[in-house]
Amino acid sequence: MSINGKVAVITGGAGGIGRAAAHRFAKAGARVVIADSDEEAGQKVLSELTNGGFQAEYIQCNVAEGLDVHNLIAVTLEAFGQVDILLNASSIRDNKPFMKLSEQEFSSILDVNLKGAFLLGKSVARQMIKQVEKGSEPGAIIFISSTNAVLADPSAVAYCVANGGLGQLTKAMAQALAPHGIRVNAIGPSNLRRDSDGKVISTGDDNENSQTPMGRYCEPDEIAAIATFLAGKDASYITGQTIYADGGAMSMRRAIKQPDS
């Protein structure tokens, strides 16, 4: 496996895509650092990995807080000495019509989904550049985005704005880090299923399934598989891209959703 022996930091690693990726990366030979604000859930994933004989650590982290991000990188370096992969799956979503969305709610979504990606990306890139200068292989940064980076939803305005910004951050970071060989990409899922604990990890519902050509939910492990590919050498010439895993939804003309009054 091309990520065998690598060190992967996975934020939002306690459930859904993050949890699925933690298991996939570990099975591919990576040493995994799980970061999440939910300590109980994070410790559960850690136990799953260590009980399976994999090398892993957990750290509680709010990606919107610069000090937490700094501590995350410090703990990772103390445990494993390097950072080769970042998968940022930390995300929250608003569920209110545009006219009912408050300033505080708007800011909180952008803080986690967009500012958090910036803070993580910059901190990890700084460490990856140091490693490259010492002769190590360049690393890979992967953001979990959404089809809402392109398809607007009037009941999730802040989420759409944050993911639109994440698409541009992905492109700008890819250009900035390309001279160091560091690749930056994103994955945009649609219609994600609940995880095994019943936690909602996206907005997929039966109505949305009917508007998806493949007619079913997206499984977290399907996104984790794409992340594993993007993290490895087989994706060595892919950077600045968002791969949309949407069951064909973006190929369809969709009816305009009317928000509640």
C-alpha cells in the first residue's frame, strides 16, 4: 500500500467519513491520529483501532481554535515524529431558511467548516514543508467538502458558502504548495447515510434518494476509499481538484427548493 508507514491526521475522526477513513488508512498501514471535539466518540474509535492491532492516538480538538490545532500537530509529532496526510472531515451544518439564519449561526458554521480548514491546512503544510526540506516525500492534504459547494440550498446557506470557499481554498493551497510537491484536494459527497451509531453525517433523505440517479445513499466508506486513493502515490499528479461522489446527482436538472416562510 502506498500509504504504508505514513502518519495520517484525521479531523472529525469520531464518526461518519472520519471514522471510516481512520479504519481504511490503518488497514493500509498508516499510523492514525484521530482528532474530534467529541471525546467519548473519539476514544471509541481509538479503541476500535488499537484493539485491532493498529497504531493510533486520539486528541480532543476544536478545529476552529488555533491553539487546539497547534496542540494537535504537537501531539502528532510527539507520538509519531511526522505528518504525511491530513484528512479534514470536520463539518457542521445549518438547517434554517435564509431569512431565519442568525449572524452567530452563520459565523459558527464558517468558523468550523472554512476557518478550521485554513488553520489545519496551514499548520500541517508548515510541518510538511520542513519534512520535504529534510528529504522526506511530500505529503497530501484532503478536505471533505460537499456538492453544496456548487449546488445552493436556501435552507443551508452558511454550509453552502463555507463549502464554496473550501473549493477555492483547495485550489489556492494547491498552487501555493505545488513547488514543495505537496498535493491538496477535496472530496464532495452527496446524500450520505447515517453512520453505524445513528449519527446524522449529512442531509441525505428518501426524497433526495429519488433525485439521485443511483437511487441510494452514499456510504462513508465509499468516501474513505477516495481519500485513501488521493493520499497515496497513485494520485501523484492530482492536485487542486474536488472529486464529487454524488451518485450522478449533479448531472441532473434539479427542482428549486422553496424555503419555509
